[in-house]
Amino acid sequence: MTSASSTASTPAIAPRIAIVGSGFSGIGMAVRLQKMGITSLTIYEAAADIGGTWRDNTYPGAGCDVPSHLYSFSFEPNPAWSRVFSGQAEIFAYLKHCASKYGVDRYVRCNARVVAARFDEVRYVWNIELDAHGTREIIEADVLIAASGGLSRPAMPRIAGIERFEGKLFHSARWDHAYPLEGKHVAVIGTGASAIQFVPQIQPRVAQLDVFQRTAPWIMPKPDKRIGRRARWLFEHLPFTQRLVRSAIYWKLESQALAFVRNPKLMNRPMKLCLSYLARRVKDPELRAKLTPDYRLGCKRVLLSSNYYRALVEPNVNVITTGIREIVADGIVTQDGVHRRVDAIICGTGFLVNDVGPAFEVTGIGGADLGTLWLRDGPQAYLGTSIAEFPNYFMIVGPNTVLGHNSMIYMIESQVQYIADCLRVLRQRNARAMNLRPDVQRDYNTRLQEDMQRSVWVSGCHSWYQTKSGKVTTQWPGFTFNFRKRTRRARPRDYRFLP
């Protein structure tokens, strides 16, 4: 058996820490641990490189829908962002830069997929099972931090016959760049955040594009543009100017929380603006009707694009709203019996988020299985970070921490601070482990779901924010600054400490 780090120390003084995932969450956590003087850590990454979602999602047009100056670490501003909204390659390069600058690279073990973790109630350690190039290995850690993110497991559509398709089939998060789209008849299933980015990019390349839409998304124009040389010079030589821009972006976005989590009727005016934008871009009344949402803005993810509608009105694009009955060897058959032959199917169908267990098996005190608990009650945690009966197990971007209006990096840094303070409390108490009290988790989630009833996410639609029963288990129903206030310090009374 090997340890999560070669450093041999008393766990209460220098715990051996295993971090799962090397995206923004894992890198941010590692940087903070080093600042605390903790170097007995290892980041376990299933892939061959760091980067998380920004490594995996390389589809044409991939980019962020949060402005660059806010979608970055507060401790590592990047004055050289080239655009207001950065693309995948630039964000990936930024993450690589951060990992290198702060020495995170030396703590990363790639090609090591965490399969399962079990808490040892006698020794107060986590036994973590790895799959490294097909070889199983068990490592030990005193603290386990799950930082693999909520959007890391691609969800393929459950359509009859999909396994019989003889053409090219892939998910947008696993884009096959070797497959030539030129001159092909291509079907796209799904019209979410990824599809509205790659559809405009592939439309000029393909002979015919069939876009299968189940629900029309709300789309706002994306106010993207290049950041000029003068502005970049100011950001580099007068850093306070970039801090001012970051702060202005934050408060502008944060003000939208009033409509998302307090008064959904405030969405009425933005809805009119979206419909006006749709009317300007799509003149054909039949197509415009297909693209008109039938639910309140914000109930599902709001999308930003200035070229999606332009692509859909091109003569080689067909928007199909009839449900898919089955996939056959050479194409797709819809519920009305129409058979459309296609060369390739691209699934822009999102990720496994709800009604599934965590990314790997997690077993806590008394054999408590996290996957079973989540499938029964829906994913839940305390502050999206701690879970009762799973001592020294922390999550970043856990249940009810996702935002509809602001930057997830802000939430990630808040959770990193909370975990760091939990480790401080552990050291202060000279304890081996801390276990969240079940009543604290229960009361917190009861209040959270009560707050959720005022939000736009329960206004009548169904989305990946919810379980099949309709329980919203992804979104934070409040202001981000309130979340930060609650995660600034860990309250020892919320936990039971194991000596």
C-alpha cells in the first residue's frame, strides 16, 4: 500500500491530502494548501493532462459565457486576455500557466483514475482505489477532496437503436477532430450551451445539418469583442484598472440574482429583449415559432450567442422539433415516421448531473454509500462541501453551488477557503477527522429548498438542474456574496471530531 504523499507526518499536523481532478477546483485547492504550508498532497487526474472541462471540450467554437476577467482566479489575474469572452484554448493555457507558476505540476499524478474510496473507521484514513493504465492500486489519504466538477461525465442520449448506427457518432465533449465534416450530412441532437457554440462553426462546412431540438433555449446576443492593446497595457502596468473591471463585471452579473432567486417576474423585460432579438434574426415565422421558448427565462440555462440564429436560417440547416423514435443504421427516424439519412451524429446532450451517484464510489461510516443516498434523496451536502457520515471528505462544486448568473470561479474560491479553514480547525483541535453532524446537513438543506421555492428554477420547466422528481440540487438559491460569507470560516459546532 502506498500513501497519497511521501511526506510522513502526524495527520493532525500535516494531513496527507488526495485531490481528485485538476481543473480550476483542483488547481485552486492545491495553491491554497501550499500557501498554508501543506505539501503532503497529490492531485489524481484520470486524463493524461491537467485542465478538466477546458481540456476535454475542444469542439469548434468552445468558449466561456462569463467574461474572462471574472472567469479566472482572483489571485492570478491575466492582463493578456485577448477577448471579453475567452475561448477554450486560451482558458486551457491559463490553467496550465497557473499550475506551472504555483508549482502545482509537481503534485499531479496523471492517468490515475479514482475508482472508489472507503473510510477506515479504525485508522481514520481514506483507502482510495486507483486505476492506473489498467492496474489497480490502493493509496491512503487522511483527507479526500473531490474536485472533479459537475460537468465532467458526458451524457449520451437514451434513444432506441443508437448502438446500431453505422456512421460516425460522438459527444461534443469528446469531439473527433480526425473526422472530416466537409460535404457530410450531419445530425446534431441537443440545443444546449455546447450546441449553440459548435453549430455555427460546422454549418458552413457540412452539406446538410439537421438540428434536433427538444426544447427551444432562451438566447441573448453575446457582447464579445477583442480587448485592445491599450487596455491590455493598462491591465499589465496598472493592475488596479483590471481589478476595477473585474469588480464592475461581478456586480453587474450579481445584480441579476434578484431575478433568478428572489423575483422571477423581473425576467419579463429580458424575455422581451430576447424575443426581439429572435425576431430580428429569424424572419421566417414557422422557424421563429420553433425557436420560441415556452417557459420563463432562467428556468433553464440562459445561453449567449450572436451567430447561432444566423446559422439556423441558412438553407442547408433544418431545425426538427418532432421527437426521435429511433436511430437506425443509416440515420434517424422521428415519431412521425420520417427517416432521415445522415453520415454523422453529434450529441450535444450535456452531462450526467442528477439522478446519478458521484464520479466514483464513496463509502463512509457504517458502510454509508454516497451514491445510494444521492439516488434516494437527490444530491445534497452542507455548503456544497461537507457530507454527514463521510469524515474528512470535501467537495468543490458540490450540490447546490452552481450559478445561473455569475462566475463559478468565485464559488470555487469560496469553497477552497472553507476547506482550508476546516483543515485549520482540525489542526487546532489536534483531531484526526471531522464528521459533519447529520442535523446540520438536514436543517441546512431544508432551508435551502425553502429558499429555492422563490427562484426561477421552480417556475415550471424541467432541466438538468433538477432530479426527475423536480428537486433542484445544482443551483445556489442566493447571492454569491452570501455564500462567501457563510464559507469564510468553519464552525466547529457543526462537526463531531474524531480523536
